[in-house]
Amino acid sequence: MDEAVGDLKQALPCVAEAPAVHVEVLQRGGSTAKKEDIKLSVRKLLKRHNIVFGDYTWTEFDEPFLTRNVQSVSIVDTELKAKDPQPIDLSACAVALHIFQLNEDGPSSENLEEETENIIAANHWVLPAAEFHGLWDSLVYDVEVKSHLLDYVTTTLLFSDKNVDSNLITWNRVVLLHGPPGTGKTSLCKALAQKLTIRLSSRYRYGQLIEINSHSLFSKWFSESGKLVTRMFQKIQDLIDDKEALVFVLIDEVESLTAARSACRAGAEPSDAIRVVNALLTQIDQIKRHSNVVILTTSNITEKIDAAFVDRADIKQYIGPPSAAAIFKIYLSCLEELMKCQIIYPRQQLLTLRELEMIGFIENNVSKLSLLLSEISRKSEGLSGRVLRKLPFLAHALYIQAPTVTIEGFLQALSLAVDKQFEEKKKLSPCI
């Protein structure tokens, strides 16, 4: 127990001391090297580069052992809480190393057979999954959404370890993310599950993510019997019984609960439908008692979220459309990727918003392109994160159609793509 608590303390941000710096070490798939040997080599690497400026990743190493066994070493999440990023002296910080390997298998389906029907009740991933690698970093928010979610889950584990009486202090291990479509709620749930599996890899050997298929679960046919719900959750219980696993249950579009209840009350569905919903809530209440489970939920329609479910959620986090500052970061990451792939060529250095603020947004040869990107970001406000990530592709497809383009040419195309997106949005609005 003491060792488990020690691992958790490493994963928690320090309050009285300097915050822990988290270093994620991606071990190569074919590597059989011991974690302790990898830790030793990584600590030597960090000792040689003990001053860092925010997040940083090494993919090439001088030491042959690291080259053979490690794909990347990343200093991560240094900017989640820092409003004014400063250089970090690793020698003065607690460094938490998290060594992990990616599971390449992809999702499997949890099927429930009933008479002649075969229902896909859920999708199931073993974490950390290759499919979700990099997803956490791709999600950009203005407020401290990510750090709050990490802090919440690590606190639930700490309270469980310390045997806090849940009759006196209650927590349910239930997270509800709500907001308009396209803001990355489901992706954030999956990224959080991946991140926590890595962050707590010395405590849990692997993670399990079960994404419940809400549309199948609450269809008219499926609601005829609550026994299938019970059977599905028995499969989840089997995963939870493995105490070496950290289990995440994801219920997307949880407002489906309300739809089922409302239909029952209106007499439009068989009375058994409401028993199915109640069975689901009962099952959630049962599994949340286990210390190695977290229930993640999303909703697009805030006002229709089931009241019984809202009461169970510890965190109710609104996820809205990104601001101009967040959009700038999203576009910047897209441009960096296109420069890395040499679609934008030659490579040119772009300033961050922080660097533009430091020079007072004065235009010169160095800042000109970054200021143009800032202007495009401001006029992109109102677009969802899902749309923003598509725009660089659309900009190329609609206005460039060449193997390479200069950054000036690409920014012009991006600006046109933004204008076109708003024109299409206006044309579609009467139909929505």
C-alpha cells in the first residue's frame, strides 16, 4: 500500500513543493529491456539537459541503449497550469518517469446475443492504445480543463487509498463533459483515459476503455429487457476485478438516458424501457464503488441531461468552442506538421502568441506571418475544433492542389477556406 501511495504522490501535482515534472518514455514495441534500466538511461539524458523551456521531446539519442529500446522521451504537461511559462530546472524538481508501450491491436467489440440478434453493446480498447497516441496534445482548451480532470482522478485514487469514509465525504468517480457538438468531448475522454493509464503505469499494469454504444442500448428493441444491460455490465465487472487494470467506462451522448425516460412517461415506449435505464444507473452505482474504475460521460444537449445522472457526476465540465488564442495554437500545430512533412516548404519559424505579446504585436519581418495567422485565428472564432482541424486540408484541396507551397501561400489559402466555411454555414443555417 505504501508503494502504491508513493506512486500516486508522484502522479499528483505538488502543493507545498515545486510541481512534479512528468516525463513520458515510449518504449519500442519489440523492446524487452527492463524498466529500471530504461529509467537509469533516461535520468542520465535529463541530467545532461537539465534546463528545459516547456514541453520537449527527444526522438534521437546518443546512447545506443536508448536508440535500441526507446522511441521517444517527452517532457509533458508543463504548460497546463503555467500562465507565464518559465525555464524549468530539472535538477530542482521532482521528476516522475512514466515508461509505457503502445498496444497496436485496435478496438474489439463487446457483443451481446439475444435470440437471432447480435448487438454491438460496446467497443473495447486495451490502453495505452496506438490509436490514441498524441490525441491529448492535439486537444487545445483555454481554461485549465485538462489539469482539472487529471487532478480530479488522482484525488479520487488518493481518497480511496487512504480509506476516506465515503459516507462522510462522497465522490462517485463520474465525470460529465457537456457542450455543443464538435468541441472534442469524446476525444478528451479517450485522451484522458490514455493519459491516466500512462501517468499511473507504475501502479496499474494497463488500462481498459469500454465505450458503451448508447444508440444500441436505448433503441426500442433493446429496451424490451434489462437483462442485457446487466449482462453487459457483468463483462465490465470482470475487467474491474483485475486490480492490475485501470478501467474507464465511456458513455457518449448520455442524454439518451433522458430520451428513454421521457418516452416511457409519454407512453410512447414499453414500460420496460424505464426499467432498463434504471438498471443502467444501478449498475453504474455498483461499479463506481471500486477504486480502479472511472466513468466518463458526454452530452451535446445540456438541458436534456438526465437529472438522476447529473446528481451522480462529481465534475460537470462545460467544453465550448475554442477562443482565438486556442485557435491560434491549433493552427500553429497544423502548420508545424505540414512543414515537417514538407508540404509547406521551406520551413519558417512562427512566433507563439506569448512571443507576439512580448513584442507588443509590432509587425516586422520576423512577426509578419505570425500576425497574419493571429488575424486568421480571430476571424475563425465560432468554428468548432472538429472543423478547425479540417481547414488546413480543405485549404490545400480547394486553393493549392500542388505538392509544395510556401507558408505565405498556405496562409492565404487558409484565410479563404475560413471565409468559405462561414459562407456554407450561413447557407445551411435555415435548414438546421
